[in-house]
Amino acid sequence: LGFTPAAQDNLAAMEIFVVGAVAGATAKSITAPLDRIRLLYQVSPAQWSVSASYQLAKTIVRQAGAEALWKGHTATLWRVVPFAGLQFTFYDLTSRQLRRELMVREGHLLNSTPELTSTLVATTSGAVAAGGATLVTYPLDVVRTRMIVEMGTQSVY
């Protein structure tokens, strides 16, 4: 729709954060039922299989309604929204800064080995983004896990 990489460089950090947060929330909301089933298998001695997972999903829907497949999802979003927003922001800002630094200090490197430079920028930016977002949101992950485990003691589904 007319969006170019150059236009991406003009986005403010808050805009990047919002885009990342919305993307993360959307992706997690779509996959929430799968995550719920996975989590139930992680805390139970039952053996996992595709057919058993399907049967468990049907049982949950029959006994507690379809919305039960999203139980605990609010706690998940409390972690995912800031994590995804920060990850997008850290990645974008780091890659912008690295590209600028490499152009200024190592202009010949960018011209002679663009694939290596691109890989170096992407790898470094990804590491900074994942590490930074994890470091900042780790306490939210601990709270989310405790909430889900405590919910698990009240009701199976």
C-alpha cells in the first residue's frame, strides 16, 4: 500500500512500539487456544498427541464453552504487548543506528560486502531486541506464569 523501507526509517519509536504491540497481540490472540492446550499438557501427566489435543479442546468447549480456550489470555497479553512492542522498537532502532555507524565509519564495508553487513546488522539487532525485551518484561512473565498455575489449582478448564 505504498509503504517502503525508507518510510519505515521515518517512523517514531512510539509508532514502532504500537505496530509491534498490535502485531504481537494479534498473533497471540489467534494462537491462544493452542497455547492453552499446550499449557494444560505441560502441567499434567497426560501423554500429548494431536488427536488427544483435539479431544481435550472439544471437552473444554463442551464443558466450559469456547471462551475457555482463551482462559488466562489477558495475563498473556499483559506480557506479550509490551514484549512485542519493545522487541520491534529495539530491533528497528538498533538496526538504524548500526547502519548509520557502518556507513559513517566503514563505508567501504557496506559497499564491498552488503550481504555480510546485512547479516551482521540483522543478527546484532535481533539479539539486542530479544535480550532487551526479555530483560524488561521478565517480571511480567513470572506474574503470568503464577496466575496461570494458580488458575490451574481452581479448575481443570
